[in-house]
Amino acid sequence: MEYTLISISFLIVIYLLVKVDSLEGRIKGMQYTLAQLVKQSGMSENPINDDLRMLIRDDKDVKAVKKARETLGLSLIEGKQYIDKLKLDNANLTHKNIK
């Protein structure tokens, strides 16, 4: 009886992990599609990004994450990821301008 419950619990956990992984993949796909739509529509980016870039340039990443969280309503992890993406975008732009 115990082994049956443990086996069922284990299978449920595995099933949930597979579902979460699948959902994360779908979210990444939707984010990519959304980014492409924004580029094609010519919409400007979020106005807060300029302030965040200034904080990043001044090596105030923690303040940038805090401001992104407060302004955009993000969790701590989402705020950090948002700032990391801005930093990566800035690095890519700088690298392209150098070439």
C-alpha cells in the first residue's frame, strides 16, 4: 500500500514537471511572437526603459530592478530578468555600433 502511494505521488510529480516545462516553452514562444509584433508595428518601447538604462549605466542594477518592479508590477525574478535583458540589448547595440 505504501509503495503504491509513493509510486502514484512520484508519477504525479513527474507529470507536473513535464506540464510546467511545456508551459514555459509556450510562454517563450509567445514572448518571441510578441516581440516580433512590436518590432513590425513600430510601437515604441516602454518609456521607463530609458530611466532603467541610465541606472544600469551608473552600475545601479539593484535600483534598476527595484524601479522596474515598482513600475511594471514584476516579481523579483521577473524584474531581474527584465534588467538582464536590457543589459544584454545594450551590449548587443554597443557591439553592433563598434563594428
